Amino acid sequence: MASIRKRKVGKHTYYYLEHALRRNGKVEKRELYLGKTLPKNLNEIKSNFLGQVYKEKWFSALEKIRNAAAKENRVTPPSAREQELEKFSIKFTYDTQRIEGSTLTLRETADLLEKGISPRAKPVRDAKEAEAHQKLFYEMLETKKNPSLQLVLEWHHKLFSETKPDLAGKVRQHQVAIAGSRFMPPSPAEVPPLLGEFFKWYARSKDKTHPVELAALAHLKFVTIHPFADGNGRVSRLLMNFVLYRNGFPMLNIPYEGRSGYYRALERAQTKRLDATFVQWLFKRYLKEYARYLKVKQK
């Protein structure tokens, strides 16, 4: 954690943020001058400061993951790559649906998507939405378009056209709330301009921001706008993986079992308006998921 240090020069006191960072077995210190008095938005400054400090370390590790994954991909037979992609699509579909309330187990999801076996005594809606999600996931991988309002409306329509046709592919016209969260999504009147700002932001940022950071921010910003009556999390996680895949990074699944930390990071970022909180959480989750690639010697 960053700590506050006071330095006295004559009669004056100066405040700094300091943080020790271990890199390559050595401890390096970073500091940020705060001023002669502590700023009111100290928590925001701390969050952004730590984000910048850790980016130095994280970006290097993230590039190692991309390079090692690409190398592994080149030597893996096409049929094996297809099998791995199918396994990911099933697990991703299970977890993203389960987070949103699906009752299907992982085994039921796999049987449904691999063998066409519909689960017994489970809502037909859950099965149909799982099938629609996997199909959309594969379509997402093939699209050459940049994210746009038209594209996400198409995605949303494909996810819900069979189960919730009254809201499929439509921007919400009513206020919504998120169960268990202190964050209140924007009003219906705010949604269209916020969506316009979101896609302009993406167009400006896609070639300037590190892809994993861009993926995290795209997820956070879109789900914070909460433009749909349902399915905001699913579309946001698809956007996240769209960015990762397009930029040559392994895609990320957020497991249902780890949803508590995910929810906390989102809520804190949304309520305190600290994007860095969620970005840092996702970086750590990503590095943990692909730690095996960090052990591969780079050439």
C-alpha cells in the first residue's frame, strides 16, 4: 500500500505518497508529491498512483503472457486448438450465465453444448440462453467490426430473442437497480448520450491503451452504463474478451465461484468512480489465471 510521508523544510511541511515496489529481486521506491496540505480526493489519487506504479510491472508480465501463448498456439495442432476453444466456450458460457442466475450446472452446460442433451427439470430459458451465448461467442471471434451501438444491440438481440423478445436488442426505457449493490445505474434519459460517449472513448483509446487495460475498462464502462433491462454483465464480458482476442491475448473467464471479489471490485469502482480499482483487480485475476506462461522462458 502507498503511505503518506511528511517532509519538513524549514517552517514548511510537504506531503508525499510513497510506495515500495519489488522488481527483479530489488526494492524500488516510487513517490508522488501531494502538496503542502493533503488533498480532499486522496483516495482517488492513491488509487491512480498505485495503478501507474503497478502498470510498470504488470505490462511486462502481460506481454510475456501474450508472447508465450502465441508461441504455444503456433505449435499446437489445429484440432487441439479447436478443442481448447470449445472447452473455454463451455466454461465461459457456464460461468457468465451462472453469475446472472442460470440454474444449469457445468456438467449440464457441457452436455447441452457438446451433445445436445437438454437438462431435465431445469428452466428451458436457461438452456436456450446458454446455447445462444455459445453461438454468439463464436460469432464474436469472427467479427471484423469495431464495437458500436449497432453491434452490441445485435449481440443482445441474439442472446435474448428466444427467451425475452420484449427486451432483446433494445436500450432500456426504465430505471433499473442491481440486486445487492449500492450502485444505482444511470437514468433512462442518460443512457443514450453515455453510450455515444462510450463508443467515442473506445475509438480514441483502442490504439493507445494497453489491450488488457482496454478490455478491463470496456467491461467496466459498459456495465456501469447498464443500457439493457437484462444481460448487461454478459455483454460486458463478451466485450472484454472481444478486445483480448482481437489483440492476441488469451481470453479471460470470470468464474462463478470467484464472483464475490468481482462484484466488490465493480461496486467500488462504480460508487467511488475509481476505474483503477477494477483495472487492478482484473490485472491480478489475469496474471493469476495465466501464471503458467510467466514461467516459460522467453526467447
